[in-house]
Amino acid sequence: MKYFFIFSIFFILLGCNKPSVMPDLEFHRFLLSGSGNYHNTEHTWALDSLVVDGKPFALNALQKSYKKTFNNDGTYFDSDGFTGKWSMISVNELQVIINNTSSANNKQTYNVIDINSIRFSYSITSGTGKYDYYYKIVYE
């Protein structure tokens, strides 16, 4: 009976599920766009501030109302009417392809500065300077 009890405890402990840890890249994707589960299929981000070449840039009312929505299925749209696809290549690199533009520059790569459950920031360096965009999540 004693051995039966010991083996029973051993098999019970062996059968317990250990929590799985989500890889960083997948976790960052979920932070950006939601998990894809019920009522969590997209995240909308509102522009909060902008820094140009290390100096804060004063946003006007229209710029403050700018939003980007990233869907868990890899699509996105913004408040300017642009739509497209996104992919997070690494925890520090986000790629966006704009579908409805005739511009040759329809593919953009953002350097992710930070992302968490309420804030998202990235930078873009172009010929005219470095732009750091800071967003906050919108709960609607």
C-alpha cells in the first residue's frame, strides 16, 4: 500500500501541466494586435506625441486624432483611410505594406522602440531626419 501511494503521487506530479512560456516575438505581436481570441482581435493605437530629430513636435488637433488599428490576422488600417498588411519581423522591427497607395514607398519598416499593453512607440529614419512616434492604446 505504501508503494502504491508513492507511485500514485509520482504519476500525479508527472501528469501536471507546466505553464508554457510564449516566445517574445509572439507576445509582442499580441501586444500590437490582440491575441485573436474572442473580443481581442485588434488593437487601436492613437498618436500621443512625436519627436523629430530629438525635439518634441507640437501636434495639431487633426494629428492628435490620428489612429492605427492592427488586426490579429496581419491586416491594418489607419484613420487616413490607408489599409494594408503588417508583420513583426523581430521584437524591434515592424514592417507595413500599404495596399491602397500609388506611392512607390508603400513598404515601410519601423524600428520598434517599445511596446506594452498601453503604449507603442517606433522610429523611422528618412532623408529628412529621425521621427519617433508615440502611441497610446484606445479602448472603445
